[in-house]
Amino acid sequence: MTIKTLLIANRGEIACRIAKTARKFGITPVGIHSEADANARHVREIGRSILIGKGPASESYLNIDAVMKAAREAGADAIHPGYGFLSENPDFARAVEAAGIIFMGPTPETLEKFGDKASAKKAAIAANVPVISGAPGAKSDPDEIYAAVLEMGLPVLLKAVGGGGGRGQRLVRDEKTLRADIEGALREARSTFGSEGLLLERFLGNARHIEIQIIGDGEGKVLHLHERDCTLQRRHQKVIEEAPAPNLSRALAGKIASDAVRLGQSLNYRGLGTVEFLLAGEDYFFLEVNPRLQVEHPVTEAITGLDLVGLQIDIANGKGIALEQADVPLNGHAVEARFYAEDPAMDFTPSTGRLTTLSLPEGLRVDTGVEEGDAISPFYDPMIAKLISHGESRDEALDALARALNETAIDGVETNRRFLSNLARNEDFRAMKVHTRWIDGELEALTAPEMPANPALWRAVAAHLYVTQDRAQKTGDSWRNRDVFTGWRLGLGEAEAEANMRVTLTGPGESEGVELRLTRLDQKGGFTAFGPDGTATYLVPREIAPGRWQISHAGETYTVTVRIRDTRIEIEVGEARLLYLAASPLAFAAAGAAADRLLTSPLTGMIIKLMVAEGDAVTAGDTVAILESMKLEISIKAATSGRAANISIAEGAMVDRGQAIVEILENEEEAAE
């Protein structure tokens, strides 16, 4: 059978990427979308897309009946599941095949083996592939899990049997948090992966993450397409991936690849798959199998010159695998960075909003599912793009990636761009003196803002730009108008006496705000800022384009990029990215106990668990509610003790960033004092 119409059961960048190859093969792609994705880029690029439900994935992209209905409506000969969502769901694969449609992935039986981490481990043992030690089988009873972990000894990794893509893993180091960790892991397993079982494994602390790309024709022929190194991770999420694995002998790489191929052969593997291992010295251990196309597949395409989606299409069309193992090239080095809408300054919490500016670099491969003007919603993974560089050497590829990240311009959401750039330049990473937990230990250095010389100058710049914008918003005047400072109190003689505008800023690395006093603009367009100790900084700001400024100070001129949203001021000067938070004196005066008692949502998302009821006693540090945003669970904790009141949300409710959740009232004895 020759595939003529392909339904792409996914969204975002991977849907766009699959559609591109489908057209090369003369296949008509058809997309699907939720209500939240009605105007998404994959809908626009694919050309025809079918609405399958509401925004939450459980009501759209994870709804098998809705996807199958779309496939019938499209007249699809085949379905490509992409990655995530239903890509590893054996029930979905069965439904596809039962409808007489080709499932572009492994058989349902293989998905059952490898989609469940416990059965995958059994398959690896049967194929004589080394595995990590741990408690036998999957467990779903909290008490049984608790006892098994104590018997194994900490640290232990709790892994959802249906997890994947780094999701569904919790490292437990402290017995004090064990009960809460078990409850959270079971809850995530149910809500995200639809299964309650947890796998308990011994934790390997200083290991590297090596994975082998395999491909099989379903008739016993299985090849490997070399290895990838995915050691740079945070929260079990891959950050930068590369191929081939650096500082790994070809002999050891070949041995690991042979084990991966043997595992695939034992099940007559069909389609693409990734066999993942942890490497500790010369020892390696089976981790899991991802029986689908991987997020990081572009680096394998870069070093082999192969189109992996094209290989999937050939297998689905019954053409098998034309390659032999000796025919698989290995050319140069490739690196991929996952560019996300997340805020490193806020512990990498997802950032939602509209991309008012998005300029992605040229000269390397960029896979993206968004364009300027699109929105990052709270329903799905916050990936903006994958940046893939390829060079003759690893250093060349990393240099190209670092340059590309610096050439990327974005506004509307916070991103991990600077964090990725720091990683690409990091000396320890370049020397591969890293392991899967390395980022956690280096996070402060990797996310710390770079402060250029004369910090007083940049604080003054931030203060001026903030009050100028604030004045413009209140008066309706253009905030770029050089006369917005007129009307300040004048005629007091000395500059410091004229500095009547007060601004409090919290700068990079600071926990408390610093108050500045600013003068009006003089005839040269300059002003003076006075610090708390009376130190004066004179500068002349001039806007040369929207968001671009020239700052003249003490005979030097700097060209900077400025972004201001609400009370957040971001200044990029050279390689430095400076973040300031502004507050008026009144805002600081109102802070304290009253402000601490009103808990608000830190992000847009869904309340998946409410931990208190009206009138309940609450102690400072208690978790009041658990928010889920873009697959990330965030605990909302009380900043003070008291009793819960004015609860304005319920479990399952969608909340906006800044929306009130609950108020913590003073206890009666405290109020009486």
C-alpha cells in the first residue's frame, strides 16, 4: 500500500517537521488541533487541520476517539504520532490498525513492552542487556513503595512506568519527604501518563546519559544510527543533546550499540526507537526505550545525512530498510539546544504570553512551531524552537550554537536563551567533565547575571526607563517623549534637591530593593540619579529605535537592548543580561504581613490539588495548593501562619498568573495583640 494521506497526530514543531518530509514523499499531510491551537503555526503550515477538542490535552491530543474520528474524516492512509501524547500508547496503535490505517511506529505489542518501564526492564534482562538494580516490578501501593524504598536505602529514583521524555521521575534523598514524594509521583503518573505504577531504582549519581538510535523493519532487521549524548539535564529534562557522544571510545560506543540492536532484534522491532543507557566509567546500564521519534533526532540526521521521518515512511510503505549497518555515515559533530519559554530567574517556571518579538538565527537548522505574534499557552510544553548546529568538530558546533543563541531576539515571554548560551561556552561542559546532575550543582553560576562595570550606571538606566514608561502609561503620552519629566518639582537650586522622582529597584543577585532619586532631563537630554548614599550618576539616554538605546556616560557610549513589562526591566549590554524589578515606595510600604497573607498564582495553569478548606489552620511553609502548568507541578506555599479564608478556587480550575488563591487570616490570639 502506498500512503497518500498522512494524519499527523501531534502539534507544534514536530507536526511541522513531519509535514515537511511527507510532502517530499508526495504525501498529503493533514493536521489536528485543539481550540487553544486554532491559530497555531502547525495549523497554518500543514494547510488542512481538524479540530479535535478543547485546550487541555486530555480533551484533545490525548483523546483517542477524537483523533480517530479526525483520521476517518481526513481519509488518512496512515497516522504519524510524533512524540509525546499518544505516540507510545498501545491502545491508540491498536485502534489505528483496527481501522485499517497504518500506524507509523512500533507494533502495539512492542509499545506495551517498551512503553511500560517495568516490562521494558524485563525485556532488557531477557536480551542479556545490563540493567540498574532496584525493587522488582512496578508498585502502586504507597505503603508498599515506602517500605521498599527504606529497604533499598536512599537515594532512590521513583519512575512512573508510563513516563517518558524526562517526565515522571522523582529523586528521593530525604526520608522526611518520602511520603510526599510518593504521593506526588503517583499523582503525576495518573494525571500525566494514565497509570499509577512506579518503578524504584538505585540512583547513579555521576553518570552520563547515552542513547542509541535504532531502526527496524519489523522483520528482524535492526540497525543502529550511532549514539547521542544527552547528559546535560535539569529536572530529568534534556537541555542540550549532541552526536556522537564526546570522549567515548568508538569501541565502547559500538558495544553499547550492539546491545541496543540485540534488544530490538529480540522483538522484531519496527520503526524508529531509542535505547537509553546510563554510563558510569566503562560500565553501562539499560535505562529505558523510547519507541518513537525523539525530540533530539535532528542531531542524528546531521551526522548521518539521513531523514529519519523519511525512513519511517519507507518502512510504513513496506519498502523496508535499504541501508546496511556499514552504510550508515558518521560525519562531524552536531549539537541541539532546546529553546524554551521559561524563566531561569524564577526556577525555570514556564512563561506564558504572546511572542511580540521573535527573530531566530540563520546559518543553522531551526525547528520551531511558533512565529512572531503566536502565543505560548499554559496547556502544552513551552518549547519555542530547537537550534541544531553541525560542524567538523565539537568545538566548531558549540561555537556556532553559542553565536546563534546570541543572535536570537525574543520578547513577550521569558526564556532560557542566556542559560543555554552559558552552557555552550562552559569549559567543564566542553571538556565533558559533566554528569546528569552536573547542572543542578552549577545552576547558580549558569544563571547568574553578568554585571558589567559600573553597576550604578545600569541601575540608573533601569530607573529612568521605568519611570518614563510609567509616566507615559498614566498620562497617555508617548513614553519616548523626552519631555515627560517636565512637571516635576523644580527651582530648588541644587541637583540633589531637584531629584524628586523616587524609584526602588531590586537588581541582579539582590534580595532587597535600593531606592534611587532622579532629576528631570536637562537641556542636553541627560539626568542625574542619586543612590542611597548620595552618590551621583549622570547619563544621557537616547532611543535610536524601538527597544534600542544609546547610553552616554563619562565620555563613553553604550548601545543596549531594553525590554520592559509591567515592573520588570531587562537590559542587554554586550554579553550581559540585567534584570531589575521596580516598586514604588507605596508598594514597599504596603508590603509585609498583609501582602504575605494573600496567596496568588505564580503562573497560568490548573489547580490540580487544593490542600486546605475554609477555616483550616495553616503554618508558614505549608503547601496550600498544587498548580500544574505545562506539565510542571508547582506547590503554592503559605508565607505566614494563620487560618485559610476566602478560598476562591477549586480543584480543576484554570487560574491566571497573579490570581488570588486563598487568604491566610491572623489567628484570633494574634489579632487581639
